[in-house]
Amino acid sequence: GAVVSQHPSWVICKSGTSVKIECRSLDFQATTMFWYRQFPKQSLMLMATSNEGSKATYEQGVEKDKFLINHASLTLSTLTVTSAHPEDSSFYICSARTGTNQPQHFGDGTRLSIL
Amino acid sequence: GENVEQHPSTLSVQEGDSAVIKCTYSDSASNYFPWYKQELGKRPQLIIDIRSNVGEKKDQRIAVTLNKTAKHFSLHITETQPEDSAVYFCAARAPSNQFYFGTGTSLTVIP
């Protein structure tokens, strides 16, 4: 149980385009989802916390208008990287949890490459 | 916000030996501390966790200890095997319910 699906797994696109990444909890309802960014051989950096039906809470230094997060249902959160540039290239991972005192479960991540 | 530090960044041990990874946190109100194992290119996998009302937890070859007073917690892996080689991350859940990760430890178990 507690499976989190993330799509796409890998995307390559031109500079200036917008990219949407989906994070789905397949067998549970996730009131909260988290979005992380991970550079090679580095740790997971929390970008934002996404609560169903409300605006996401962004970490300091993360641009809200750059990284749009939508959590419209209990099983789906999306991250849209708007007008992506090469410096946005990274590994983006989402996670979800079943409840406040429950562990989080990670998706497989999305490798984003901006040319 | 919460600040989690993790040491060492790299660790090599002989197969069969023990490995210890240590983390410290800054917010005394943090109450949940999971450990994740991440193999190259894959998702982090939860391997063990501990809550603030417990001092130690063990699951077969893996154990975690928590010292709330000193605000540090450690991962202990005994009888290490080559398949234990991976990057390990500690994390702390802040009162805001957000998770903050340590910088990771790359563990290599030498056969």
C-alpha cells in the first residue's frame, strides 16, 4: 500500500516552455503532498507543502510564480515549472502521506532537462 | 525553520562491520524522525523512523536512537551487506508538519 506515482519520469524541453509534473497517490487519500528538488549527489530540498483545497506553502527562496502548485483533489497534486530555463534542470520528487502522524511516501521523481 | 545536519557525508565499511550515521536538529519541538535509503536514480525508501516519545527503535539489523536533550539521532546498521550501499538521509518533521532533510551519507559496503 501507500503507492505514489509521479509522471513524467523524464522530460526534455526547450528553454521558455512550461512543464507540468503530476503526483498521484494511488491507493490512499493524501491531504498533504510535498515537493522536493534534488541536485546530483545532494539532499532533498523542500520546495513547498501542498494541502488539498488550499494554497501551497512555499519555502523561503522558492518562487511561487515560477513553481506553480495545485492540489485540487485528495489524490493529485501538480507542479508546473513556468517558463523553464536551464538552471531549472533538476530532479523533482513528490511525496505524500496518509495523515499528519504518518510517514511520507515518495514518487519515483521527474528528471527535468531544459535545453 | 528546522535545520538538520548529517555526518559523515561518506562512509566506507567492510562487509559485516557496523555503520553509524548521525544527525542533529535545531527545533526542539520537532517530533518525528524518519530515515530514508536512496539508491541511485530511485525514490527514497523509508527504512525506519522514530517518534519523540521513544528513545530507541530496532528493526532487524537497523536501529535508530534519539536523544531529545541533545537534539540528535543516529542510524545504526549492523552486519552490513553490499546491498546496504546507498545514500541515506535523515529527516525531521517540524511543528509546521514540514519535513527537512539532512545532507545525506553515501554508504559503501566493501565485500
